[in-house]
Amino acid sequence: MPQAKKGDTVKVHYTGKLEDGTVFDSSTGREPLEFQVGEGEVIQGFDEAVVGMEIGQSKTTAIGIEKAYGPRMEEMVVKLQRDRLPPDLDLKVDQVLQMRSPNGQIMRVIVTGISNSEITVDANHPLAGKNLSFDIQLVGIA
């Protein structure tokens, strides 16, 4: 039976969990995730876990911080003056905003604090700094 290898387009069902067992994402009830192995379309540890799997095979893999979303970086938490934002913007803690970085890249940030004069936003991925595990089932290789 063929095994998934770099360059293959694969379809997988998965459930992603935090160390405490909390499910943060799953393809249950949806179409399987389709990606090309080795092309950086998914986190490195997930990509590596699929290599060598056969159609129908299931496995659970632990993925450390470095092969998941990387370490949490405090320099990605910044304070912005409220007067630099549109005055009619109704801000809430945990709200997701899109901002443009100094180099012009659009980035997703989460509002983590609000005061009268400034807001604090966090540009870290929500799963940065976390060890993850995935239950993976390979359902197709193209």
C-alpha cells in the first residue's frame, strides 16, 4: 500500500488537542484537510507526522512548541495609542483585528487590554508557546 511522502497531496481527518486534552480544532463533521506534504501548508510537526502513513492508518502524534507555532514572543505584544485608531471603533478584549505592520504586511492581532488612552494587542498566534497533540487519520493520497 502506498505511503504518504513529500510532494504528495493528502487528505486527513484530525483532532488537535492541548496538553490538558482540550480540543482546539477538529475536522469532525467537515471535509478532510487537504494539503501538499512538505510545502509548509501546515505546521512542521503535523507535516512530518503524515510522512510514511498509509491510507486508513490513524496515529496520535505529540508536537512540541518548536514544530508547532513556535515560542510565545513578548515583543509581539504592543501598546497602541487609541488616538491612532478610528474613533468609532467599538473595541472589546479578545476582539480580533487586522493591522498593517511597518513593512506593510497584514497581520492578525488580538486585543488583550483597553484603557482610555491605549490598547494592548497581541500578534502571537493563539497557540504559540504550546505543546500540541493531534489524532490523525490519512484518508487519501493523490
